[in-house]
Amino acid sequence: MKEKMKEYLKKLGIIPQYTEISIFLIGLTVVFIVIGNLNLSDILKFFKDFWEQETTLDFILSVSSISILILVWLYAWFLSIYHIFSEKEVTKSDKKMMLDFTIVTITAVGMIASIHILSESKGIWVIFPIFNFISVYISFLLLNELRKRGIITTTDVIIVKQAKREEVIVGTIAVFILFFISNYIFKNHWSITFSICTSYAALFNEMITKLFFKHGSTKI
């Protein structure tokens, strides 16, 4: 029963599938977004406000919890970059962390992008960011529920396939070009730029690589 449901959901496109290269390009996009939108004055202001906060038990617990979550996310981000260059077998725990990094990042940014577009939209066009927001939220909840019920596993979502050198080169160049155009020429909100780059990472990189390198490619 579970296998039939899994196959049905795959046909509908509800169960996403990521490869090492697509996760790497998502992690790389994070780097571009941070570097391209880093504001030193905002960082200094944040730390100034932070040190001026009254130190209470609740404050310490909140900071500790947030710090742990950030460190876990950063480690998962590191794995997304590391495994593209490593020929070591990806462990189950690493797969899970990479999957959580991918889903949480894409979902969070998708929601931020939807809220931003919603604030800029007028009239009937408001329906599109609302639909996107609901779609992202439902996908996140559904995927978590499917994992909890054992209908899908991490292996169903992450396809372990050693990335080829050409995939990495083509993907990196394409994501950088998309980032540069969206961020610096069209001056889109960072969440919109992220969504554009990650859409390429998830949908088009492998197709374009196969188109230009029909005779196969070299392992990293």
C-alpha cells in the first residue's frame, strides 16, 4: 500500500527528488546571496543591540536555542558543499541533514518571497503570491507527514549520484549568471533571486549538461 502511494505521489510530482549537484547548487546560491546582500552596518547594529539586551534566563535560553539551530543549519550547508567534491559514501545521517537543509531553506525562502511579492502586488495579481505561499507551506507539511508515516524515506528524495565535473562547472556558471542578473541588473529582492537560482538547480542543470556533453562526463 505504501509503495503504491509513493509511486502515485512521485507521478504527481509531490515527492521532490534532489541529487548531489542540485543540493550543491542550492548551497552555492546561499553563498552568493549572503555575499551579494551582506550589509556591514546592519550586522554591527545587530551586535550592538544584542549586547544592550538585558541578560535574563529566558534571553539566554532563546539565544542558546537559536545558536544551536544556526550551527546545525551551517553544518548541513557545509555537507551540501563538501559531498560534491568527496567520493566518500554519503552516510544516512548526512543524507538526512542535507535533505533537512534543502527543504527548510527552500521552504523558508519561498515563504519570504511570497510575502514580499504579496506586499508588492495589487488587485487580482495578489492571487499568485498567495497561491505560491500556500503551495510551499502545504508541500513542507506534506513531505514531513509522509516521512513520519514511513511512506517515504530520505533515499526516496535524495538520489546519491556522484556529480560530474561538467555538471559542477556548468551549474556554477549558470547559477552565478542568474544571480548576477537578478541581484544586480534587475535588483530583485534576495528571496526572489534565491528562488530563481534554486529553480535552475532543481530543474534544468542536469538537462543542460546532458545537452552539451552527450558523450558523458568526468567524475570530480
